[in-house]
Amino acid sequence: MARLKDLRRRIKSVQNTRKLTRTMEMVATAKSKRAQDFFRAVRAFGDSVADALAAARTESQDPTPLERPGKGKVRGLWVVTANRGLCGGFNASVVRLAREEIARIRKGGFEPRLFVQGKKGQQAFRNLKIPFEPVSVARDDQPRLAEAEALADRWIALAQGGGLASMSSVSTPFKPGAVPAPEARALLPAEAGPPPKAKGAPIFEPTLAAALSALAPLSVACEILGRMSASAAAEQVARRVAMKSATDNADDMVKTLTRAYNRARQAGITQEIAEVVGGGMAVE
């Protein structure tokens, strides 16, 4: 009897857990849709800025200052993680790749300077006793352009002032239909984009030089914003997948426990019948 009560209690506990994981799966699905829409809007804006910068660069026929490598022996590394967990190995994989990048930077004779975004990543590097500079945003699911511009201005100033030789990031890009996986990508010096599509001769106001000086840092800020929004979308996808897996596991566990409960109950009934029959035969 005690075994039956224990099995009933376990079945009820797993069913309650399943309700929770199912609800979190639905919430993550809704947030994933919103994060993906925001990411697509950011990418469209970034593509427009990149096209304008490519046209200005083609017109000037000179590389922008942001395309030149910085001086010094320090390389910056921006690590983008999430503020919350329950998203599978999303944060752990980013931290693992970041540690590999740190080792690669040191192997190349440079000293890494770490900028970590997200509470989970900050806690991980704090536990590893690796020094870092925290990066915070008001809303990790929908970061703002002003926040990206502030980071771009800071890192550009460090690169041009000799504080950083280069800047790269470890973040998780959003790829529809693919399992989220982190990637290490360069940020500074900026890469020259492809030549613009022929749309007639562009007009730059007030001057071509002014347009270049405004578009170059804006393009870096758009790239930062794009990587933030892509990471946010990938995080929600990873959380939805993790909660879906947890819900399926709960279903399987309920079925297994229910079968065990039915077998135990049937065994108890059989034993009781045998005792009744045995008692009757003893009386006779």
C-alpha cells in the first residue's frame, strides 16, 4: 500500500511539472516569434546602412578608418549570453567557445580583454575567476540602438586610441530551422562590404566625408544591435526546444509510472484474492 501511495505521489508530481514545462514552452514560442520579428527589422535597417556605407566608400575609393587594424597587444572579446536559464546548453556553449577564443588570443601573443553581456555569462566567468567588464542592456529581448551606439563608440575609441588591436564577439546567431550554436566573429576592424548595386549616382549631404564619418560608426552599431537581437531570438528558440524536450520526457515518465502503478495494484489485488481463497480453504 505504501508503494502505491508513493507511485501516486510521483505521478502527480510529474504531471504538475509537465504543466509547468508546457506553459513555459508556449511562452517561449510566443517570445520567439516576437524576437524573430525584431531581429528581421534590425537586419533590414542594418542592410540599408551597409548599402549606404558601401556606396559612400565606393565613391571615395578609400578605406574608412574603422577598416584599419588597431595598435597594441590587447584584443577585445565581447561575449553575449542570456540573463535567464532553462534554455538547454545555450549559455554553457557560449562560455565554452569564449574560453577557447581566450586561449587562442593568448596563443597568438595578445592579451584578451573580456566584455561579458548577460547574467549567466557573468556568473560563469566570475566562478572561473576570469576578469571581465560587464555589459548590460535594458531589455535583452529587444535591445535599443542607443545602447548599441554607446558600445560602438566605446570600442571604436579604444581601437583608435591604441587600447585594442581588434574586437570580436562570441554570440549565437539566429538561423531559422537550425539548432542554435555560438560563433566567433570579427567586429573591429570592420570588413569592407560588397560594392553596392547600381542604382544611379548617390548624392551625399552635406559632404561625402561627413557621410562616411557618420555611416562608418553607425554600421558598427547596427552590427552590434544585430548580434544582440540574433542572440535573443536564438535564446528563445533554445528555450522552446528545451521545454519541449522536458515536456516529452515528463509524458514518458508518467506513462512508465502509470504502468508500474497498475502492475503494483494488480499484484496487490491478486495477493488479496489468494489470501481470501487460502483462508477459506483453511476453514474448510
